[in-house]
Amino acid sequence: MQDPPKKNSLHHFRDAAVGKSALSQMFRSDGAHFQKNYSMTAGVELLVKSVNISDTSDSVELYIFDSAGRETFTKACEKMWGQPSVVCLVFDISNLDSFNNCSRWLERVRAHCNGLQLPGVLVGNKSDLASRREVDVALAQEWAQNQGLQYFETSVKEMENCDAPFLSLAQAYYDLYQERKRITQRIC
């Protein structure tokens, strides 16, 4: 029996200033790194973290490509994406435009997938700004479900639920790998 692959390409897409880089950094550092002052991502930053898969002795190494959200960098970033294995779309719950733009980001990433299934998550960040909420939970959940994505809300500032989207992505990738392995074994 073959071991699962040890790396997985994860791409983040979002508008600028929704907290995606902070979320990625918080996950990678196990909650030890919240940068209060930072400059916006100007291209693609690569973060790597190994994730143990529950109830197995397997792990998946996530290669997180943290892409800039500003339109001026989009074309250059797309050249670096390659073919992603999973996708994480992040928006700010207090910014309706950032949520509405998730459709455009998802369309762009799916254009790189050659029709293959792409597991993913939609993350509503900044849940600590609930009093300024512009995106209703039910709306975000419905959109995510219609796109085949799981929905999570996080607050990087309050360190709430930051690991859950990534753990879900690692499990989704692992499950997809196991299914493809079963299909291959039946064919051979």
C-alpha cells in the first residue's frame, strides 16, 4: 500500500486586507504569530506546514501559496499558482465587496484545474467585528454550499477557529487522494 503524498498545493484568494496573510501565519505558527503591523502581500508568499490526519498515522504537507489580493498583482500571481489541489477563499465579514468578489477569485482558480474536482473552504474572517457585519452567515453558508465549499468563520485577532479551515482542507485532500488511489487500484 502506497503512502499518501506528502505535499499539497493550497492556494488562497481574496481581496486585499481581509486578513488572509494573518490567518495563514497564525495557522503555520500554531497561534504563536499574530503580526499587528504588516505590509500587504505584493506577490505570492509560500508557507509550509505538515498536518496530521485524524485517526490515521498519515500526514499531509500543505504548501500554502498566499497570493496578493490587489488587482495589480493578479496576473503575475496566476502564473505562479500552477494547478492547485485545494482552495481557500477568505473574505472580511464586515466588507460585502470582499465577499462578492469571492466568485471572481473562485472562477480564476478553477480555470487552472482542467476540470478536476477542487475541494475548498470559504472563510469569513474578522468575526470579532460582528457589530459591523455586512455578510450574513446564512448567505455565506449558502454560497459556499452551492460552490461545493465548506464555510468557516474565524477571528485571527482573537485567535478563534484559525486552524479549522486548514484542518478541513488537509482532510479533504487526504480523502480525495484515498479515493483516487482506490480507483487506480481497481483499474490495475
